[in-house]
Amino acid sequence: LSFDAADGKLQWERQYWATGRTVSHPKSCVAAPTPASDGQRIFAFYSSNDLACLDLDGNLLWYRGLTFDYPNASNSLGMSSSLVTADDTVVAMVENDSDSFTVGLDVATGEDRWRIQRPRAANWTSPALWGAEGKQLVLLQSSKGVAAIDPRTGKTVWEYGDGASTIPSLVANDGLAFVPSHGITAIRPGATTPDVAEIVWQEGSLSPGTASPLVHDGSVFVLSNPDVLTRAAAADGQTQWKTRLTGNFSGSPVIAGGFLYAFNEDGVGHVVDIGAKGETVGTIELGETVLSTPA
């Protein structure tokens, strides 16, 4: 669905038949992945591993059923990895217990540029973009660790191999990748061994639950199960403050204007002043379930 940003009016709507499995966990849905765009096209990915490419007016340009092409690519709870685009390639993680892979598709045609086998384990994380020397890489997180991939070729440029979560996703900021691994592990390409990641710091007390970590203005913010929010220094992982919220959180938090916004599963939004004490300055009750991340 496309809406006018100025007044919210519906501009167009498109519907498609799924070619893959539509079963998903009650806390998820077929539309779990977040859409992406390269500024000219819109890419919509679904739990059924169907990927639709449209122009900005809603005209279908191409459509790929990745479970149709690879029938063993699915898991029993549903897929949820979102897309990224880089170097005229849209990258889709289709990682699961059986035919597990990540694929890079030509944004113009939907044809495979590359397809690489990935660890055979259910994985709900999303890829992230890594800027390096004027070229973007794509970071893929899995139970084995993190691989930095060239988006045009699919070749691994550098990697971290000490395991990582398969639910909360890493975040890249200011030359570091903050990975949900042994708490939070901050990594970057090694100076002497550039194909192997260097661990800058590792802090076991920063253990994200379902929500992904957030990095802002020199600090990393982590929501742990069930309801503890921690702010730590991005430089070394040292805790700056902790505060307790209420409820269970599936959606990741966001920051705007000096405040962190986090919505729990019951639809209660928490507004936290990210200053010295992490004080909750307001709440809002939406009255319905919220499992997604605000924007």
C-alpha cells in the first residue's frame, strides 16, 4: 500500500498470490520483513519468501518466488529477514534449517547475481550495510557469526566467527559493528588481518532480548528481557545507566530529539529521556498489540 505522506490518502494498493508457505508464528505475520527502496524501485519481501519489485507508481516490474525456486527454503515459524540494497543489488536472507542461503538479485531484472550457502539454522535477523573506503558491504549475521559480503559478487571480504544471535540484529555505526554475541561484541576489520574481524570490546552484561540494539551519539542502547533498558558507551561497552520499563518488547526502539521511544507488546509506548538518568518522561497506550519497530 502506498500513502500520500502529506495527507495520508491511499495512492495505490497491490495484492499478490504467495508462492511459498504462509504459516507463521502468532507473534509474526506474512508481512514481517520491512520493505526497501533504491530510490527508483520498491522491494517488498514476505515470510513466504516472495519478493516483489515495483516502480514508485505501483507497477510490478518483476516478481521472484524464492521458495518456489527452492522448495526447501522455509522454517516452521515463518521468515522475517528484511532487505537491503547496495551496488544495484537487492540482498535477501533466506536462512533456515534446510536449504539455507542468501541471494543477491539484480535490481533491474530480479535475476540472481549470486547465491551463497549459509549456516543451516533458522535465522530471523536482517542484513546491515557497512561503508568501507567508498564502497558498501553487506553484513550477514547468523548463528555462526558475521560475514561482510560484497553486494555485487557475494564474496566474503571479512568475517567474525564466534557466533551471534538469530533474533536481534547487529547495528553498524562509525566504523564499528555492534553484534548481539556474548552480550554485545563490537567488531571491525582487523588491521593486520583484514579478512578477520578484530574484537574492539565484548560486554556480557549487555544482552539484548528480541529487540535489536541501537547506537546514537556515542552510546549503545540495549533492551534486555523482560524490561531493562541499558545505555553503555559505544567506545568500550561500559554501562552509563540502567532503567526499568514495563512489559515485554518485540519491536526495536528508536531515538529522535533526545528521546528514546520503545513500544511493548501490549501497545504501551515509553518515552525515555536519554540523558544522564534515563528517566521515563511519558507513556502512551495505543490499546492494541505492537510487535514492530516505529520509524
